[in-house]
Amino acid sequence: MGDGKQTRNEEFQSFVVGRWPRLMRTAFLLTGEQHAAEDLVQSTLEQVYVAWRRVGGADDPEAYVRRVMINAHARRHRRRLREFLAPKDDSGLVREVADTGDRIAQADDRSALLQALAQLPARQREAVVLRYWEDLTETQAAEAMGCSVGTVKSNAAKGIAKLRAIPGLADMVTHGGRK
């Protein structure tokens, strides 16, 4: 019996080590604050660890964990009575190796992008983060958000439209990437 538990612990540890940067990035984009992101990932991993036998055996454990994290964030967000703070500092954020084709990573003013993202309502922010930062399909984003594909499409479109309407943001992204 001890060997099975040890194997599960090793599988869980391997999962956490391999996914930590991506989970932190998603949590930071959802919460807008480094410490809140760390708390969100930690509480999510605590919940997942308890059910790791079921989670580890799922078709896509990362999608399962992402769904738990989004649900936890939504619960916290509702408790705060829709108080949504702009990101203060992302300097301590665990970074992934930048993809040279990732125009967001190439943007000169990351702070402006994060502040603009923080201005979106929670569901629009979730849809934009999952679709465009996490590069999930509409179906995967819908599963993670617990809604229909149409709701993801609608929230993502509205979120992108609001981001495009922010003065200077579209120019920054256009000039930060290819011209």
C-alpha cells in the first residue's frame, strides 16, 4: 500500500514541477496580483492533491486542474463583491521561456497590457486569458469555465473589443510586434 501512495506522490510532484510556471501565469492573469496568484495555485493544488488518484487518471489532468483553479478564482471573486484590482507588480512571476512568435511576450510595456486586462469583467478576462494566453480551443475554454462555447465566444469577443478600445494599447501591440 505504501508503494502506491509513494507512486501517486511522485506523479503529483512531477505534475506540479512540470506545470508550475503555466499554472502561475494563468493564476496571475486571472487575479492580477502575484501573491493572490500564488495563493490561488497553492489552494488549487491542495484540493487536487487530495483527489490525485482521480485527477491523475483523467484524460487531461492539466485541464482538470485548470478547471479547479478557475472555479476557486470565481468563488473568491464573488466573495470580494466584484472588487477587481489592477496588477501591481509581476516582477516575481515565474516566467516560461518566451516563444519568439508570442507577440504578447514581445510587447514593450507588459504592465500596460496587464492593467488593460484587469479592466475587463471577470468572465471576459477568463475567456481572453484561456483563449489567447493559454491558447485553448473554444471547447476547452468552455469546459474550463463551465459554460457553453457560445458564451466563451461572446465573452472573448467583448473582451478583445474592450482591449482594442483602450487608447494606445493597440498601437503598442502593433509596434511591439511585426509592423
